[in-house]
Amino acid sequence: MKKIVGVIALALLMAGIEACNTEEKHTDTEQEVTIPAKSGDTIADMPESASTPDSLPPATQSSEPPPLIRVGRHKLTLQWISWDKPGYADIQKADSGRYSIKGEQRNKGNEYLRISGLLTPISDEYLEFKGRIETKVIQGNAGEPCIRDGKMIFYAKGNRKYWRLQEMLNCDSVVTDYVDIYF
């Protein structure tokens, strides 16, 4: 019995070595990838297509134009102020696939959310924002304004009807802010 198991193991080992010494081609719907035939081959010897990742972000896989954002008035909320009484942001076409955004949400207690900058759609779910977001609420940053400048990301998860700011931490590094731009 041990001899039979040994013979089978040897046969499988030999088959594996033989498979390593032959060149295989795998065809994908998007690209053809050639796997090197010799074990001495390196990544540098591989064709360029063999070293590219199998799943690229949607924006680079498709030749379709980037997704568009609806131009006009959009609801804008910060949960500390109210989800029931939104503010509004005006989104207009800017240049090169970008959109300007400017808006505010404010309550009677003089707490506010302000946004001003440029949005660039990355995919249906992701927007890149460059600009300024300013919040002032009693719950965060000791009631003082929290100003965020620079590049940030908004993301629409699942079936949600809004993009949510992904840099959620308030300036005090304690409180989480949900800044939402509705479709």
C-alpha cells in the first residue's frame, strides 16, 4: 500500500514539474496574460500585461465618460444640526469634468455647516472634493469652528441617496461628523 501511495505522489510531483516547464496562456475577457515558462523568469521578463492587476478601479476599466453629478440645488446635512431640516448646496458645472459646490446648513442656535470647493466624480460612488468644509456645533471642538481645507472624499455606500464625507473626525479628534450631500 505504501508503494502505491508513493508512486501516486511521485506521479503528481512529476506532473506538477512538467506543468511548470510549459507555457500556459490564460485568456480573460479584457486582456491576455502570458505566464513565463521557466522558473528562472522574473517579473521584469514578463510581458507588461501579465503584471497588471486583474481588477482595476471602475474609472480606469471603462472607456465610458466619467459619471455626472446633477447640476442644481442639493440637500446638505450635518447630523448635529439636523437631518430633518437640511441646508442646501448649489452644484454647477465647472471645467474638465469638475463641479463647483457652495452651500450651508444652519439652525436657530447659530450652529452651521459650510462647504465651498470643487467636486470631481471618480465613480458613481466616489467624489473627490477639494476645498473647505467648516462646521460649528456645540458637540464638537468645544463649540469653536472646525475648518477642514484640502482634498477629501465623499462616498455613497450601498443604496444610500447621498455621498458622505469620509474624513469624519471633527477637529477635536473626538466627535464624528456626518457631512452628507444628497443626490
